Amino acid sequence: MRTSFNVSDDLLSNFDVTWQAEGLDSRSRGVREAMQEYIERHTRLEDVEGEVVVIIAFDYEHEAVIEDIHNVQHQYQDVITATNHIHEGEWCLETLFCRGIAGRVRELMCRLRDFDAVNRVKLLHLAKR
């Protein structure tokens, strides 16, 4: 589908520099990727039904909550497909790669946010293509 829209010369110039620096093969490809990222960033998990693919990133104080975090992760093995864990001093950063029913993933996020020793819980929702 062809479409057109108005943008400032400066915005278009900056966009062209960016997509070319990224090695994309066309402006159209850059616009498609930007639109997809916009949709993903503005889709709230609370508004989604059905199966989702998400990455949950969170940080926490290791000693205070590690056992509880592991217990929660075991309860949600049906949606957690992989994890990654790194230590940053007394704090840990963990990523959970998830695929499953949106409601179940929402439950997992709520459980992670329940712990005082968990600082932040961030979600990257990968919209279906």
C-alpha cells in the first residue's frame, strides 16, 4: 500500500541519516520498522487478549528476594521460555522471555512487582506481525 504524509525537512533529513546509518535498504523499510516500534511501545498489555510475546526486565536486591523470585518463576514456567540473569554488585538484573496468554503474563508481572526488593519491572511487548 502506498501512502504519503507531511513531515518537516529537518525530520526527514534526520530520519534518512538514521536509517542509512543502520544499513537499511530503503526509507520505506525504515518507516515500516518505525511504525512497528511505535505500535509495540504504545500497546498496553492490559488491553491485549490472546497470546503475546514479551520480554520482562527487572532488577532486584539479590539476597533479599532471590528465593522468592525463583519460586514465582517456577509457578510461571508455562509462559517463561527463557531467562537471563546478571549480577551488578548487590543488585541483579533479570530478563524473562515470555510467550503465552496475555492474562497469565500480566499475573506474572504483578507478582514480580509485589516484592519490595524489586526495584523496576519493565515490559517490551513484541506485537505480532
